[in-house]
Amino acid sequence: MQTELTGLYNKRKNEIKQRLEEFRRVPREEYFYELVYCLLTPQTSARSAGMAVAVLKQHRFQERDIDPVPLLHSKDYYIRFHHTKANRLRLLKESAPGILSVITDNSLSAFERREHLVAIVNGYGLKEATHFLRNIGKNDGLAILDRHILRNLEKYGAIDNFPKTLSTKKYYQLEEKFKDFSCRVRIPLDELDLLFWSMETGMILK
């Protein structure tokens, strides 16, 4: 199975590396909407979350005092739990200056940034905080443990079974197993993450 994985990686390696470089080039002024995107993705498709973010940008949600609820669903997309997520977006806007200062504080490690984000962003757990940091090129090898990743880690024998729940302690344990597996197959963790995503979705999404 490792040979199969290596073969798939070699086919998609250039595209994966290009995508990671795009993440690293995201400008600071886009950080707010990347925070928004990762608030919207839980229980919602990446496509729908991306479309909703585009509409929020169009309406200048960050600058204007507008109700986000009507912008979170339309005939083209739907954000699950949109009332709860709308409240979280309002809170995000209020606390954005403090959040952005954490993100740009170069004295913090990626692990420390993630801990701060989980503590101060309403709606962020370890997965969402890592997802955000990856999307701006600052996760430094931290793992996004969503169901796509966990399913593939189980498939390739990196973990014994798909976890029913994911406590903080369990997240850290599985993250270390993902790192160990990445070393064994000689594929950088960030690239392996996108490879697993592309195997599940057929696309290299964010």
C-alpha cells in the first residue's frame, strides 16, 4: 500500500507543492476571511463555505455592520447551523484585532499560535485552528485531523482504528502518529495532508 501511496504522491507532487506555496503567499489582509472560512467549514462542504466567504467579501462584512445570516445560504450553497455560525462571525469580527496580533506574532511557535486560536476564537477546536494556520502557510507541520485524514490513516495502518471521539489528548496522540507515518513514507506531512484530501475529493482544495 505504501507503493500505491508513493505513486499517487509522485503524480500530484508538483500540484500539491504549488498549492502549499499559494497558502504561504496569502496576504495579511486576507487573514480575516480565512478565519471566516474555517469557521464555516465544519459540517459544510468546502465548496459551499468558499461561496459563502465570497459573498461575505462582496458585502464587505468585515467593515460593515450587516447581518450575516441571509448571506450564509442561497439557492447555490448552504451553510449548516448558519444561525450559530453567524453569531460566531459577529464575535470573530469583534475580537479580530487581538486574533490577528496572535497570528502575526513571530515569537510564537505554530503550536502556541494554535493554542491561542482555540482559546480566543469561538467555534475553533484544534482541527479548525490548524486548518486556518495551514491555509495561511503557518501550521509548520501541525496536522488537520478531519474525517478524510483519519480514514486514510486507518486505511494505511498509521492508526489502529477510526476514533469515535477526538478529545484534546487524543488529537495530540493521533497527530504524533500522523507525523511518524509521514516520516516512514517520506512524504512531508503538509503534502501528505493534501494528497489524502485529493484522494477523497478528486481535488486539491483548501
